[in-house]
Amino acid sequence: MWKVLVLLALSAQSFAAVLEVRSDAHLQKRCSASSNFPNPSTTISGKSAITVESGKTFDGGNKRYDRGSGACSGQSEGGDSDAVFIVKAGGTLKNVVIGKNQAEGVHCTGYCTLQNVWFEDVCEDAITIKGDKAGQTSQIIGGGALKASDKVIQHNGCGTVKITNFYAKTYGKLYRSCGNCKTQCQRKVIISGVEARGGNDLAGINKNYGDTASITNSCYDTAHPCVLYDGNSTGAEPKKLGYC
């Protein structure tokens, strides 16, 4: 049975939750995310990442973008050079479909806005956000991701990530605050209007760094939408502590 989250405010230090269970008949009424993936007739394969400069907007016109056949090497960690798009601080990427031929989807090298960005088949991580500072907010509005065996959104910076009306199906984690980055800090995630099916955590946060997660008006079928970890800065695998 689907669970519809009416209000869930989660902190690594104090927790409060109000949860309602609804039948499938309520799913479309209560969830704002669209599961209608675009099916572009045009595919643009780049030999290098497309860069969206600071303060600029790239509108892809709902075309498919990738890095060419064989670009995905499974769960091998990639860098900026492996991404389809690099969005610099304050940049906006919208109306694009990221095809399956990629190692990394979108890398934001500062706070960014992603609007109606779709991922047909995630290789490593769909979205990586890094370089953002405390007090800065990255927005992910609409769009969706399929087949993210690991993470949809990897957050390495120190700001807030706001995820609104996003759709995810068959995923490991929707959002993960970096568990073993060399530089650690408090991170925040705000999830609203999300529909997530066939996955595990909606949010993975680090208790010892004071991370917070807020989840409202979202639909999911996982038993534990928020998971607590003991993060580190040594590169070691972070220890799972329990649930929010």
C-alpha cells in the first residue's frame, strides 16, 4: 500500500512526524509530481560536457542529451568531465532529457536551479550538487529519474537542496548528504510533492553534522523515508545509525 506523507519534519537532533496511510485511489490526488516522461525525437550526443555559465539559463527544448554510446561504466565514480551538463553557481538548466548514454548526469558546481530535467536511465548519480554554501538554496523543480540503482541526488556542498514535484522510480536513494567528503558541514533538504516508487530512502542525512530533512505532501512506498548516518571526513563508508 502506498503511504502519503502529509507532514514530516526531520532533524538529526530532534524528530517529529505525522503520517497518514492512504489507498491507491488517493495517489494522484495527493501527489503533484508527473510521471509522464518526455520522449524526444532528437538526441544530441556531446564529446564533452555542456557548461551553463553562472547566472545563465540553458533551455534544451525537451531534446535528449547524452555523451554517446558506451559512456556509462556502471557504478564507477566520475567527475565533472564525465557529466552531460555542468551548471555553474546561479545557473539554470531546464527542459532537457538526459539519455542513458552517460556516466554522470548533471553537476552543479554551486547553487543551481534544475527545472523539468528528466533522467531516462541513471548510470552513477543523476545530479551532483557541490560548492554551494550555507544559506544558498538549489532548486530541483519537476522532472524525474528512472533506474537510479545508487543515488538520484548527491549533495556535497553546504547549502539547502529543495526538491519539488519530482518523480522517481526504481532508485536507491532520492537524496544523500555526502557521508564521507573531505570537507563536511551541515546540509539541509526540503522535499515536497514528490512521488517515489520502487526505492529505498527519500533522504539520507548525517546525524553528527546536524543535517535536517523536511518531507511534505509526498507519496512513496518505502517503509523508511529518512535514514540517519554517522558521517566522516576520512573517506570511509559511513555507518548507518537508524531511522529519523
